[in-house]
Amino acid sequence: MNKNKKQLKRHFYQKKAFLWTVGSILFVIVFVLVLFRVTPWPGAMIIRSVFDKNSAKMLDALQAHTTTVPVETLYNQNYRPNDKDAMLDVYFPESAAQANSQLPVVIWTHGGAWLSGDKANAAPYFKLLAAAGYTVIAPNYSLAPDYSYPRPVHQLNDLYAYVQANAARFHADTNKFILAGDSAGAQLSSQMAAIITNPAYANEVGIAPNLKPAQLKGVVLNCGIYMMEGLTQPDPTLPKIIGWGDDVSVWAYAGTKDFSDPVIKQMSAYYHVTNAFPATFITGGNGDPLTKAQAMPLATKLESLGVAVTTLFYPDNHQPSLPHEYQFNLDNADGQNAFNAIVAFLKARTQ
């Protein structure tokens, strides 16, 4: 009898422990699911981790591509007082320093879904651009979800003032600016170009531009986003994980989960470009969903406004299929072709 009681007691405690474990697991699952619904932070951290790994691979591959032209670099220049995120690197050929000459300025804003990325990720690429005869400015900006829109826009506007104030040191010709960027950086650069050339839009955003339209000679846009609702309403034929990632990225950066909020349209350069928008180089890979959804429509609209547009797009059947950020793959002939096309555009706009 005592033996049966001990067995029943042991069975009771084992069952209790099992139920407690199951209950705890269910609680954690429910808590995590709720957390993913009420804040972009968990999803943003997952996306940032994936993007950071891809950026590291990209940088490693770019290291193989060097130039014989000596390039001088100024690292970690603080372009905004009391802002630890507002750091930039400057690249220019040593010959400019020796001759004390000023070069056209390319300000390249990095991508990373607004929540990852760093100015150093494409450093070898920027050295190649500098070797072609440019002062290249690579800025960092505050990332989401730590900070949200419009903080990066204000940072970039302050950056433009800082570059002009340090023009002699950076060997920068302040009459010849090109705004460039990739992915989220292309979104930011296109928005800044619209702000600079559309006074009504600048007033709406609440910015007094630190560059004048006459100083802005062109825009280089790689694999960017120009209609934010195109990310919040993704192509239903794409894998759901892509739509989820896009939604989280926009939520983290826009600061709102209500994608009907007017801020979504405000962030979208497509709706604010005018015939004063600068000459534009725009490209995207045939394997990148953003090309047909974002880049091609912007190119078409700019052309309809009479803006000079240089496009580099590829047929649907182009092989190899070119993914998002294909332009940084200099191991591929198409990446090399994109780089050469960008340099040709820069020369045409700044000579």
C-alpha cells in the first residue's frame, strides 16, 4: 500500500512538473508573439543580424578590388555636434592633396533597411570612386528602431553644411555635389534631392536645405525604395518572409504601424519629384523585386517630367540573375559594368 502511495505521489509530481513546463513554454510563445505585434524591436534585431552578416561578406569580397591610385582617407569625422551617430569618412586621391585642388563631391549614403549598415561596409568601393577623381563622403546616420524618421533626414542636411564648411580640408568643390546611395540609402538620397529641389516639400518636411539646387549636379540611385507603400503592400507572389521583413523595416523606421499614415507618403520621393529634380542615374538587378516595383516607376516619372535620366536595367531573362545590391559585386561583369556606368555618369555631370 505504501508503495502504491509513493508511486501515485511521484506520478502526481511528474505530471505537475510536465504541466508547469508546458505552461511555461506556452507563456513564452504567447509573450513573444505579442511582443512581435506591439513593437518592431524583435523583428528589427533579426533583420539587422541578417543584413550585418551579408554586409560583412560583401566587404570581404570588395577587399579584392583595389586601385593603384593612392587614395587618402579621413576617418570618423563628426559632422553634427553632440551626435555620436553622425560620423563620416572622406576619400580623395592623394594627388588632390598634393595639388591642393578641389574635386566634385559624391555623398554616398549606405543602405541596410534603415536599421543596419555602416559607412565602412563599402570602403573599397569608395576608394575606387575616389581614384576616378572624386571626393567621396560616406556618412553614418542613426538607425531604427533606436531612432525613427525624420532624424536621418535632418542629419544628412546638417552633413551637407559640414562638408561645405570643411571644403578645403576635404578638397571638395562645393559647386558640384552628387547624392548617391544604395537600397535605403538610395531612398534617403532621393528624398534629400527632392527636398533640395522642391521648396513646398522642404517646407512640409520642416527642413531648410543646406544645398541649393544649382549645387546639385546629379543623383545616383542603386536598388532603392521610392514609394514606401510598395514595401508595406508587397507583391503577393513573393515569399511571405520578404513581406514580413519589409513591414518590420518600414514600421521601425517610420515609427508607425499604421501604413496609411501620411508620413509613409511623405518619405516617398516618387510623390515629390518635380522637373527641377537633378539628372539621375538609376539601376536595379533583374532578380531584385524592387527594380520593377520601385526603380522603373521612378525612372518613368522623372522622364515624364523632363528630367535627364540614365537607366541601367536588365532583361528578365538576363543571366546570372542580378539580386538586390548587385552593383557591389565587382567579381561579376555586371557589377563592373554598373561601376563603369556610374563613373561615366559622374564625369558627364561634373565636367
